[in-house]
Amino acid sequence: MFEVIAPGLATTVQDVGRSHGQALGIPPSGAQDAFSLRVANLLVGNPHGGPLILRDDPGAAGLEMLLIGPKLRALVPCVVAVTGADMRPLINGTAAPLWQAFALKADDVLSFAAPTRGARAYLAVHGGIDVPLYLGSRATHVRGGFGGFEGRPLKAGDRLRIGRATQRFGDLIGRRVRPELIPQYAPPHRVRVIKGPEDHLFAPASVELFFSTPWRLNAKADRTGFRYIGPPLSFAPGERPDYLIQDAGADPSNIVIDPGAPVGTIQVPSGVEPIVLGVDTPSIGGYARIGVVITVDMAAVGQTRPGEATRFVPVSHDEAVQALRAQEMLINDSSLAGV
């Protein structure tokens, strides 16, 4: 069990999210950087789940920590791993390792600082954070008030139960990720994008501008949508028929039917500030979609700090699938964690 001494900025319980709720209007939620949480779980011997579109198991629940991490007291001995952004974890004031499994004794205090790189860090504990399942997942959706720990970010005084141990701690301590496989989170971030179903509604010059601009993350970004600051984008010329104006409005970014909006969809309302939809996104949207971020690169979106630059890079559907296959092969390769 953990006692929360200080909660940090926005610390929530997350697994890798709900896989069957979007047809009901329920976002997947889960870790914004699923790769980091999955690797943390792998290091401590937990189920790590899989990518949203390919799995039924959401993996074990851990903690997602944004920009300012929490201070936690271990009330029982446990094995943990911290991955993602470098929030400089400390055990009783002494530096703790990143991307490596290590032990905490009862009464040890694990604390975090603001990250030197990246935006989100992840804490996994052997046995997982034990909170109730909600629609097949332990992920927190804060705006909906469900999942995780009472459907909210942690606060001081909370006590988090740990699930049952299934392995000897001595077999886990010291497992680490090979250094060359650890993401660096250095801007400008490179985010690969498949061109969207409405990219033809944008002026060709604006499509080129979208892919050539170093966009800067707006400080208003959150897990619902990541807004990017840059030049306005214009739409292809041509009058909109009266029925389109009546049904969708005069704004050329509006489309008649509210289509599905999977995680990673990039909408550009009124041609201003593209929005990458995050893991807490609604399941539909009514704006023109210039592209969709590939599954693998949503981790880079989640690790971008306000003001940092991102370059969107067009790729084909086949390239996106190959990138996902390569990541899954890496995660399922025992040498990733030195075992």
C-alpha cells in the first residue's frame, strides 16, 4: 500500500485504457504514453497490455504523473519502476534509477521533481495498483468522474492498495531497459501522421504548410486535446451549398456528419490551432480532419511540454502498421528488460 503525502500536479491511476467503450461515447483513457507504462509494468513483472486496437487486456494499473510528481510513502515492501519523463525520483532524498526495477522498504518515501525532459512519468508496482475495474479497465477519466481512484486525481491522504504479488522480489530487482532503447524526448518532437479523410478540404498550400511548420504546444493542452500554435490554415476555395451551410454552418472547417474521432485525430477548427485528440477525447467530432497521428507516436505527443516544437511528418498506412509491429516486437522481446 502507498500513502499519498503530496499528490503532485495531476497524478492519476491509469492502465492502457478501455478498448470497447468508444461506440458508447466513452473515451479509452489510460496512459497518454502507453509505451512508458507498458515497459514499467514489464520491468516489475506485471501484465503490460497492448495497443488499443489489438488487445482486450488493459494491463496492470500504475500512476501517470504530469510535470510535477507526487510524494508517496510505501507502507509495505514493494518493487517499483519509474519510466517516461525524467522527474528525478528520490528514495528518502537519494537518487533512484529510471527505467529500472528497484525495491522500496516499508516507510520509504518516494518523491519526484519537475522533469528535465518530457512531460509525463509513470510508476508501476509489482502487483499493480488495486482499484476496481470500470468497463474492463482501471483507467481514470477525470471529467467523467469514473475509473481509477474514485474517478479523480490523487490527493494528500489517499491510500492506494497494491495487488497480490506473483513473483519473488529478488527476481525482479535490477531489471532494466537497455540504454539505447530509452526515449530521449528532445524537441523538436517528430510525430508521424497519416493524412486525414478531409485533407482535401484544405488548400494544397495549407497542407504543405501543416507538414513544414514547427508547431508549438499550447499551454492549454490536456489529455482531451493537444492544441498547437502556428500559422492559420486555409481551406480550398469554392462556395458551400446552402444545405451544407444549413446543416454544418458557414465555417469551412465544419463537416456535415460528425464522424468517428479516434485517438490521434487532428482537427483544425476554423483553420486555427490544430488539435491532436488525446486518450480522453470524445468518440466523434465535427471538424475537418487533416490527419491522424499514428499509434506509436502518441507517446511523443504525450511527452511534449508546453512551448516545445513538434514537426508532423506524413507517412503511409503501411508505414504506420510497420511502426506498430516493430514496437510490439520490441516490447515482447525479453532482451528489452535485460531478462
